[in-house]
Amino acid sequence: MDKPIKFIQSNRAITGRQSTRRGAITKNIERQDIKTQKFASSNTVYTQPHFYSPMHTPQNWQVPSRREEIYQWCRFFVENEPKVAAAIQFYSEFPMQGFELQCHDPKIKRYYEELNKKLRLDHWMPIISSEYYLLGDVFPFLTVQCPKCGGSGVEGDKECDHKGGTFSKLHIWNPDWIDVKENALFNEPFIQLKSNEEMRRIVTDKNPIEIYNRIPQHIRVMVMAGQPIPLSNRCVTHLKHMPSPITPYGTAIIRRLFKTLAYKDRLMTANWIVAERLILPIRIIKIGNDERPAGAVDIANVQEQIASVMNDPNLTLVTHHAFTYEFVGAQGAIVQLSAEYEMITKEILDGLMLPQAVLNSEMQGYQGVQIGAEILITRLEAWRTKLKNFIEEKIYLPLAKMQGFIDEEASQDLGDIIYIYPEIKWNDLKIRDDTQRKQQYLGLHDAGIISTQTLSEIFDLDYDQEIERKREEASIQMSLGGGMAPGMAPGGMGGGMGGMPPMGGGGMGGAPPMPGMDGGMDGGMPGGDMGGMPGGDMGGGMAPGAAASSGGPNVQGTEGKILKRKTKRSIERKSNEQEQQPAMPEYIQLTSIEKVLWRRLFNDPAINIPFPKFAQFKVANTDGQPFVLDFAIPTLKIGIEADGDLHQLQENRIRDKDRDQRLARKGWWIIRFNEREIENRTEQVIQTIMKYVDMRAKMIKKESSAQGNQQVFGTITQTLNSLGDITE
């Protein structure tokens, strides 16, 4: 009997001594077998032990690790996987629903609005968002237009500060062309542009000549030498998705899905091959059986008959019972992978961090969808904040330094240079269903628990703007003979009725203050657009001397009325009653900036203005439409206006100027303050008002003494004697 063959495989991990020893043992066993012929062969096979490593599996070896190859996979899947493409499109377009600029200086705000149009921010922001999520790396580059260095960043032998410069263009670099290096000694990364074949071709062939001429000479030398071109961090920014402290690059959101997407692709490929082989059914014809087998002649005859009538739609076969004609197709041969595809779909959505309802509006449950939507909004807001910081810190702030947009007042107060540039306020993400929540807030407002201002903020309305519009509508309605409009204080027109009772106690109804709107200050003494003294540059106001020339102050409140013959005393008494007649406080609504001024003028015991003060004070007009002053001291004929952002518009400035001129002809002084002055320089504003009160009171006292009419102005004289010099 032949001896069976023995297969002995040594382990390569075993040392040479162990291998020699085992070889000796094997030879000894063989000799014993030969002698005795009684021992069976061992047939032992030695193999390497298998240890699991998630990084060293056949599947993971096929997943790319090089950055350029990762970018290729990302671009491939976004072009060929529907859910991946829909998710990236959602992340690129949905968060970018527009924004508005907020700046207290309307001129600077308009400058940046024009800059946004020139840089085409509305075009580039969705692209930045798409690259951020798709590839994980975005490199926005800003081209500087400088009158001194031409945008090169070098002026002579030093770095150019670009004074008077601007940004002329924004574009996005291809991350395949960029190399980033980080150093622990520096806070900023070192970003370089790789020299590629296209750049070398342009420099070598000088074609196209237009591009060649725009390349600086030192850049041409670097391109020809194949050296990377360093990019200035003042112009280029690296936005990284899921940044890591140990790598200079970001991570694409699709990177975590490579294995899942590759597995899905393999399953589809397998079924694709089966379907491709069986896309045309195979015809199988059987003739004969065990009792009557078909011979070669029978098979040839059947083949000839079938071939002759193959394309005949009216094919009829007449044959005996031992004949079978059937088709074999792909049905039943393709593997059913519904469960696998369902699992893959779930993993894709989980990896993209998107609920199913966002992509195709399929509802698994309202509560679950709402929770997912809230989480999604939070993540998108984090990305929008990151993009907002990039625009403000890398575009708006450097441009403010170039153009010299310096906040002189804030810089003086803080002892450091403070630049003026707008802030971005994103539009609300319309993804949540907050109908029920808004209904609850409406109920709370009707019950008096929350204010109108809070309700306006919930409905995304500008509280100050709505108040201004309500006042304008009410004035128009009254001028058309519609009577008292809702929200307007009742009272007669002749005496310029106050919208509030004289202050000396009590509170004011209405909503708590909200952040004010933008204003501006043109210099001079506090008074903002007034330029210091009333009438100087107040938009139509009259100087103190002009007030006297207009016939003297009319403290009797008889504008726009034809008076019957009455005694001076009765006129004085009636006028004073009308001027001090309180209106219902619940009809008064002040803007947020007006409330700041109201608290100091009306509700601060340290402010001593011993004359009746009113909010929303109406002064009759010759055309029937009253002038409504924000605040007024009718005894002195002083009006105080708190101008919000709407007053900075050109048409409103013209309207305010015309109104101030007409009030000046009636002897009124109109003092205007913008929002920024009232919020940031409240004390100077109050001091300015007190100076004008003192000035006006002394002027009236002097005029009354000259006219010998101490009876009419006795109250003013008595008040001045007890008040002293306010300005001191």
C-alpha cells in the first residue's frame, strides 16, 4: 500500500532554531513510520494566526486615503447617488436664504450693500456651503484693488497697508491646487498654490498672452521651477468642516459613507451583471423523451422549422407530446436586496444627518420630525455663524481699515481704534411648523402677559417700524377726515394735546424696550443732526432769534384756531387746561429708542424740568393734518425728536426738514437726536435738552418783561427764580 503524502507547512513567524528543531522531529517521525509501518501520518498544516484590525481589511484597503483621491470619490458620489446629491444641494441652498446688514451709519451700510453686489456674495455663498460639506475644505480668495501696490501687497520693501483700497473680486480656489501646512509656532496656516501643468504651459507658451502678461515675473519663475506659490492670509481663507487639531484639512461629510456607498455599488454591480446576461430570454426547446429519444435528424428538422418561422407573429407549432418550448429570463435569477437597500438608505441618511422628511417629505411621525428639524436648524445656524464670522472678519473689517471707517466716539471712549462695519443678520430658516406656538403667544398677549414688542419679535416684525407706520396711517386718516385712528391719543387739536399726562409720577403702558435702530451723529454739541443749536443744521428748525421775530412764543396753544373775543386770563386758563389734559396711556406706543429717552426725561427724579412734558404731542397744522412730536414741552414750545433708522432715508429726511421748517414758523424749537446718541451718549443728550430749556425759559422771561405781561408769564418767572441756571 502506498504511503500517503504528508503536507507540512512551517510558520514564517517561527524562529530559525524552532524551525530546525521541528524539522528534526518530523524526520524522526518519518523514520519511525518506515521502521514500524504502524503509525498514521500527522497531516499537520501550520498557518499564520489571524488578528482583526479595522484598518487592515480587504474592504478598507480599497477606501482612499489620499486627499486628492478622496475629493474624486466625493465628486463621483454627489454626481451619481441621488440621496447624496439631494443632501449636498440642501446644505448648499437651504441655509443661504438671504441676509440683511445692520449698521448704525446708513452711508456705510449702503457702501457695503454695493460691495456685496460687486463681490456677488449671493452667488458665492451657496457654492462655499456646497464645497464645505462636499469636500470639507473651502478656500475663498479676495482680490485686492489698491491704488498704491496694485493689489500685490508689497509697497517697495515693506508690506502695503492698502489705505484707500477695496476688494474687487471674490472667487473659490480648487482645493486640488492648494497645499496647507500648519506650524505650532504660528497661529495662521501657511497656504500655498501648487504649480500645475496648465500654469507651466501658460508660462512656457505665453498663451493666452492676456493671462501671461498679468502674471508677475517672480511668479513666472516659481511656476517654471515647479515651486509652490505662497498665498497671503489677508486674501485667502481656509474654511474646514469638522476640523481636527492634528490635520490641516477638513473632513467631507461624505467621507464617513465611503464603505456604505461602495457596498451598495457592489450589490448593484452584481445584480447588474445577472440582468445583463439575461436581459434577452434564452429559448430552450426539448424534443423526445426516455421512451422515444430524438435522433440527430429530428433535432435538425426542428431547428430548420423554428428558424423559418422565427419572426412570424402568427407562429403555430403542431407537434407530438414529446416537445417542450420555454423561455428562461432574469426573473428569479436576480437577488432580492430590499432589506439590504433599506439598511443602506438608513445609513446614508444617518451619515448625512438628515431626516427622511427633509429630502422627500415622507412623515414617520410628527413629533419625531419636529425634533429632527430643531436639531437640524441648530446645526445649520452653527454653520451660518461660521460663515457670518468669515464675511465680517475677513471682508468687512479689512475693508473698514482700508477705507478708514473709524468710530471716533467709541474709539475715544475705549482708548482703542474701533472700526465701523455692518453685521449680518440671516433670514429665518422656514423649516419648523410654529403655528401652534404663535397661537399660544397670541393668547398670552391678549391676556396681557407678554408685550406687543415681544409679540412682534416672535412674528419677526420690526416693532419700531410698525409703530412708525401706524402713526403715519393714523395721521393720514385724520387728515382725510376719518376721525381718531386706533392707537392715537384722544384730545383736541387746537392746543396741541399731549399724548401722555404730565410726568410727576405713575408709569407708562406699553411694551418693554427692544434694541434700538441705527442712527448717526454729525458732530457739534450733543443734538446729533441738529449740529448743536436748534436751527443750525436741524433740518429746517429756526434759530432762537428767529423765534422772537415770528411774533414771540405762543404758549396759549391757539395754533390753527380763530379765537373769539375773550379775556387773556380765560384764554390762558383754557390753554393751560388743554395743554395739560392727560390722554389715556394705553393708547400710547413708543419705539424702543423713544422709551430710552422717556425714562430719563419723564421718569428720572434727577431730571428737573419744571414744565409740563408730553409724549406724542400733537400740534395743529394749517392743512388739517397735525404734527405729532415725540416729546414736547409746550410751555416753552420745545419739541424733542428721537430719530430711528427710518428717519435716515432720503425721503423721510426731506419730510422731516419740511415739517421742522413749518413748526419753526410757529415758534417751535425742534431738537433731533439719532438713536446712537440716545443709547450711547444719554447724559450728553439730557444736558443738551436742559441747556435749551434754560435758554428758552430765559428768552421767554426776557420777552415777557419787555412786553410788561408778567401775568401771562408769571409761572415761568417764578419757576426760573427757583430753578437758577440749569447749565451750571
